[in-house]
Amino acid sequence: MSALSDFAAALASGAISVIDLTAPLSEATPILELPPEFGQTQQFQLEEISRYDDRGPAWYWNNFHTGEHTGTHFDAPNHWVTGKDGADIASVPVGKLIAPAVVLDFSDRVAADPDFLVEIDDIKAWEAEHGPLPDGGWLLVRTGWDARTTQESAINANETGPHSPGLSAECARWVAQESPVLGMGVETVGTDAGAAHSFDPAFPCHSYLMGSDKYGLTQLQNLASLPATGAVVIAGPLPIVTGSGSPARVLALVER
Ligand code: MN
């Protein structure tokens, strides 16, 4: 048997299962909110063209309106000024859309502190137990934030701004510049912490990852169903020519 027929047989037998890491897309899907002086991304919206009616008696279809960075989505290098000469979302090599992934679980610490920031030492401690981060793979950060499916709970803002977990600036720099991963995936609406507007640099995950030709995945769900190591992630952004990102169907393959 070939490797690929072995793989197909493992899918059919359930030896490999497919886990959906994607948040459902609807008008209720939480989106990033920037300070009001900046442009804003748009909520996902369906616009009905016809539904078995005068506009189209035998067919139902919609137009949809959305930001590139709405819902579970893929950040391309050109999303940030540090990566402005880097790949657009259509130019991300397809070979990078299927990659191994590890899951670092910080949900206990985030439950105690929604502003929790992962530090380099946290990743080193994980590596001491599980081995090195995967070369050319994803670093997936589990925080428990996927339970927050409403706009208000996902943003978690008060008078001091949004409060959600992420990486410290130094940790973001290390992941982007020193670790071998191709990108980082999170459960929050963006890869940066809610308070990252005031970090140095501002939005360090975006700044360092995009500036290092790396990628981001956001609003992932079901990371709790993945092993710490050994999953393979399939991320499918739309090839929007010149685009900075795209909603993506993100799946994980897990061996039972
Ligand atoms: Mn984004």
C-alpha cells in the first residue's frame, strides 16, 4: 500500500479522525474591534439573491459580505507593515497549508487572569516535557477562549479596553524569530492579546510574525480535542489575490 492509500484507509476506519477547528460563520461571529479612530472590519453577512422564489424559482443562493479577518481566519505576511513586501494570502505556498501542530494549554492560567501573557519560559517548560516546537508547524495556544462565542464575551472590554490573553512582546519575538514554527494559532479574535495596543512594539504577534514571513490563525475551536503533539492541521484560506488574509476552514487530523 502507498502512504496515501494507507492514509485514506485510516480515515475510513477512524484510526485518523478529523476535528473541525473552525468557528461557524454568521452575523453573530465575533470580530476584532479597533479604537474608533481606525477603520473597522465588517461582520459576516448573508445577502439573499433568491430562495426558490420569483428571483430564482428552483435555486437558493446568497452573496456574502465579510472582512478578510472575520471569524476563523488566516493572517498573511502582508497583513502587517513589517511584512508589507511579503506574501499575500493567495501567494502562501499550498505546501504550508498542511502542517504538524502542537497545542500548549494555558486555559487554567487564563481562567485566573484574562490578560495572561505567555512568556518564553512557558514555552521552554512545555518543550522540556514534550520536545521541541515543530519545524515548519503550528504553535497552537489554547486558552479556553473558544467558549466565548458572543461579541461581548470575546472582546471582554471594560473602561480600560479589551482584556484577552496572548503572548508577551518578547515571547512573540522569540516565536517569530527564533522558533522553527511557521505560525501561531489562537482562540481569540486576533493573534495578539487584548491589551497589545499598548505593548512595545504594539501588536507584537502581528508585528514579529508577519515581519518574519510567518502566519497567524485565529478564533480556533476544539483545541481541547487535540493532543499536545502529533496533530496535523489543514488550513484553507481563500486565494484572494492581493488579500491580507481570509476566512478559513481549519481542520485537524488526529490519530486515535
Ligand atoms: Mn487577522
